[in-house]
Amino acid sequence: MKMRLRRQGIARSLAFLGIQAQLTRKALASGNQAGMAATLAEIKLGLKESHGDVRELLLHFRTCTNAEDLEHALNTTLSRCERQRAYPAA
């Protein structure tokens, strides 16, 4: 539930940033320096919030494994490393 809310928050933030980018383009086209400064400040804030949401989401994915999943994940990673190195890991 919490991670779904994080994903929804990230999606809302990206939509918000898209709108702010449009407003910045319009302000730039009209030479509105104050408008550009205001929307750039909003973009900066939105990026900061989104960064925090993405970090938390990634942290959740790194730590939410059970013992069965962990063994499978380790074997998968080991197999990928062996293929990339072209010789078996010791």
C-alpha cells in the first residue's frame, strides 16, 4: 500500500513537472523573466520531492525479500556475473 502511494506520488510529481516545463517555455517565449524564475523554483522543488520518493521506493525494493527470494536472487546474480566474465565464479 505504501509503495503504491509512492508510485502514485512520483507519477503526480512528473505530471506537475511537465506542466511547469510548459509554463517555463511560455514564459521564455514571452520574455517573462519573473514567470521563468517562479516556475524554475517550482521545478526545483518538484525534483527534490521526486528524488526522495524514488530513493525510498528503491530502498524498499532492495530490502523487501524473504529467504526464498533471496536465494533465487543471489543465484540469478551469480549466473549473470559468470556469463559476463565468461568463466565460473569460485
